[in-house]
Amino acid sequence: MQTAYEIFNSLGAIVGNFSIISGCILTGTNVSDGFVFINGELLPFKGGVKTTNVIISETKQSLEFEDGNSNEVKFIRQVTFGTATIQYPWADFKRGFETKGIPAALESKGDKTDLDELILRVTALEEKPSNIPIGLIAIWGRPLEDIPAGWEEYVNLRGRMPFGLNPDDPDFATLGSASGNKNKKLSVAELPKISPINGSALKKGGTGGGTDGLTVGDYGTGDFAEGQLIKPFGGDQEFSIMNPYRIVHFIRYKG
């Protein structure tokens, strides 16, 4: 009998250590009974609720001999889920591969020539420069610490909008130049043209007659001074000329 068990154990070595020989089917959280191979020994597996580790338990049975003495002669060893000084992770156990399926499995594998060709192709791709040109500027809508490798913040566009270069317009003809303001204060020359009743249109001249324009009773000659007939108004404050916007980062590819 011992010789028979040695033969069974040697057959288990075909699939390797920590192998599932049969059974041990997971259904929900339970694993069914089966057989496993551990450290050169083919052992029955007693299923149950799946846990992290399995252990080998041993039960001794005594038989009564002709002389009336009872001796331990039968040792039942089995594997089950549990915890002990010596335990094995259940995740290490793999199901054996049927030998009759080996030819078909080999046919589906690439040979060394195919592998070498793939390695050469991957190496060539890795040696190629990136398809992203160095200096490319992109919009980045995530925090700076999330910028991918090979990119950096393009600080020249902090708080600014990009404009396309136009060699035919002096304001946009120099690459990298910066101009413009967030706010604007109108000068007199920039005000819309209006025609107030003031100045040379109204003349001083007492009760009668001037030679040019409408005469308003005021002893004296010449034009009315600025603001005499129409008082100044307005707060002379700057105003925003910002278009609707959303804050992002501009990043540049550095390779």
C-alpha cells in the first residue's frame, strides 16, 4: 500500500507543487471537496467556506491487535481551510493543465522568431522621438501636480490669452511679444463724438449782437469757458474689457 501511495504522489508532481488535481470548485463563497498536491504529497481536500489559508490536518485511528493491545496504525491526512503554525495561502493553488490540451496550447503560442521580431519593433518604437513636437503648448484643466511626464507649465501665458502671429499687422508681428490690459480708461479722444451747446456756438455779448453764433446775455466777449454751460459728469474710472473666460493652465511639451 505504501508503494501505491508513492506512485500516486509521484504522479502529482507532474502538475507541480500547490496544484489542484480535481474538484475544489468555487461556488459563491464555498469551495467543494477535491484533491490537491502539497510538497510531494497527494492529499484529499475537505471543502468549506473559503478563507485565506489552508492547513494539513491529521487524524489518528487505533486498531486492536490479537494480543488485545490498541495501537495507532491509521493516519488520515487531509487539507482544509484554517489557521495553524504551518499554513499555505489558498491563492497559491492553481488548477492542473490537462496534458491532452498541450499540443493545441502550443500551436496558439508564438515561436521565438515571432517574439524576437516583436522585441525589435518595440525597441524601434521606443527609440523614435515622440510624435508630439517639443515646444507644443496645450491647455491643461487639472492641477499642476497632475501634469504628465515630459510637460511643464508655460509661465509666459499666465493670465494671458494667445494670439496668432500676423506679419502684416505690427501689433501681432513679433513672436513672443506681450501687450494689452485687463482694464481701460477712455481718453477724451476716445469718447464718441457729441455736439454740446457750448464753446464757439454760443457767444458772449450782453444784450445784443455778435458776429458769429447765437448770442447769450453776458457782458463780455469771446467764447464761454469749458463747463460754463454744461457741467462735467462721470467718475473717470477704468472699466473691464475682459471677455467671458475660464481659468486653465497652459503647458508646454519639453520631451
